[in-house]
Amino acid sequence: GFKFSLGGSEQMRFQSLNNRRDFLDRRSDKDSSILTRTRLNATLYKDQLFKFFLEGQDAREFFNTKPGPRVDNVNENALDLYQAYLEFGLLLDVVDKPALRLRLGRQELSYDHEYLLGDRDWFNRGQVFDAARAVWRPDGFEIDFLWARPVEFNNHNWDSTSDTNLAGYHLTALGIPGGHKLSTYGW
């Protein structure tokens, strides 16, 4: 009854930036580089009851024309664990019945348009959190309760968990005419 899948993605892009470090036009600090990001993942699951997800990532920046003195490059994170979580379906997602899922471990958190909380996918290395989440779906709503800590990337060592705590909820009303959603949250 268990199923297994392998997947991944390879992303490569060219970027050219001006005023990358200081926002002063009088100083020439234009640079360009090639960003690469490789993610490989494996999933072990059984229907909606159980899921184990594991994903590694390697993010690099090549040919930076003006590397300069940077302590931390937001575009680099050598081979590391990006996501690893367990998910349990306590109440199955069936039409006209509430569903409940629990997810524990390192994971991406993305809400609405990601203005306040998202995976920061525009950065080459993204953003993940060590988190505990409970997602309850009563008819017409989705309520996400969470407690999380951001992961601090370290290009030369294993990534670690921050001491910053984030706790709250995200409520979404589903099924509004025109494909709209209404969301509220409290952090």
C-alpha cells in the first residue's frame, strides 16, 4: 500500500544587478553572475494517511564579476538538507466532511501572495522553517495553525534552526464566487 516517488528540479539563470550593495549611483558596483539551484527529493506515502518527504538542495553563484567582501551570499548554500517532514492525515479529505492534517519537520511555508510569509523563491536558496503545522479543513474554510522557527543558512556547514519563534494561524474562506479567497491571519 505504500508508494515511492523521486523528483527534482534544476534551475539556472543569469542575473545582472546594479547597486547591489549600497544603493549609491555614484559608485559603480554593477555585477552579473549565473545562479544555479539543484533540488532532489524523495517521497514515501500511503494515500492521504502518511507522507514522508525528503529534499536536498545545492545552490551556487558563478562568475560574479565583483564578489566584494561579503560575509553571507544570499544566493549560495552548498549541498544541504532543504526539506524533511512527516505528514499525517488524521481526518481524510472527503467531500462535505472536515479534513485534518499534521505536518512536522523542515518545510516551506507559503501564504497568500507571500508578502508576510513565503518560501522566498526569488532567492536562489529559498527559505524553509522547522515547523509543526495542523491544517483543518471544515466545509468552506481552511485553518492553518503553526509554530515555526526559520532555518539559518550556512554555506559551509549544515544549516541550523534560528532562536526566533513564530506562532499563529492563517484562515482562508474557500468557495467565494469568481474564484476569490478571503484570508486572515494572526502571528
